[in-house]
Amino acid sequence: MANRNLDMPDDLARSLEGIAAAQYKSVQEVAIEGLRSLIELSDQMLAGSPAALLKAVSATPHLSASDVEELEAAILAGRILTAARNPFSD
């Protein structure tokens, strides 16, 4: 394993130390686990991945007012007029 030194803000270092102490792990173990899970998560969210597709399909569409107006106009244009005549009255 290659050794790397990371400079981080003091508040982040203290938070990491607190998490490590609570989990009875070393700061290095907690940092590696966190970085590894972050990388795995970003790999899952690559464009075209199953996770990315599920996220896109599940997301609420972001429509503008003009999108809504265009949809309403298309709905009105597609309506078929029906006669108010009772077909069984003959």
C-alpha cells in the first residue's frame, strides 16, 4: 500500500478522529473505508449504469412553464369531438 499524506482542515481531522474512536478503528481505516465507498458510489453512478438509469427514471421531471403550455396545447389539439347523440335511441 502506498503511503500518502493528506492536508485537511482541523475541524475535519477532529471529526474523523471522533468517528474513528466511536468505531474503535484507526483514523486511517475510517478514511480508507469512506474514500472507498465514495469511489464505489461514483462508479455506480456513471452515465448509462443501471444505478444512473434508475436515478434518472425515478427523478421528478423539471418542467418549465413553456413545457407545460406545450403539453396542454398538444392535449387540446388531440381531442376528438364526440356527438352528444345516444346511439341506442334509433
